[in-house]
Amino acid sequence: MAVNAIASITAAYVQQAGGGSQAGGLSAALQEATETPAVTMKEAASGDMQAVRKLAKQQQQAMATRQAPAPTPAPSPQATVDALA
């Protein structure tokens, strides 16, 4: 399901729920999930600890992706036949 679809479903729920404390939490979670990286960086720079944790997690994920070894391609069946011949 696309983020926009989830966002619209959650927004409809929040409106229907009348903005109670649980709905307010959903609204805040939705806002956090859909904010742009620029907004996250701005919030982190102004001391928002949730934004700081989010940026740290994103950096860890980026580093893990860069450090992952490239998969070794399997030898083709033809190469095996040629090597045995």
C-alpha cells in the first residue's frame, strides 16, 4: 500500500475519531512518517531528539548498505562444462 493511501486512511480515521489522545498520537506519527528529510534535519538541528534518532538510524542504514559485500555471481553451467573438458 502506498504511503499516500495510508496517509489518507489515517487522516480519515483521525477526523472520524474526533481528535482524541489516541487519534492525536496517530496524527503525530503520520506527520513524522511523511516529513521530508529537510524537515527532519531542521528539527534535529533545533534539538528535536526524535529527529536526531531518525537521522542516526538513516545513517546506519546507509552505511550498512554501502558496506554490504557484492554478491558473487554463480558460475554458468557452460563454464563448468568447459572447465571439465
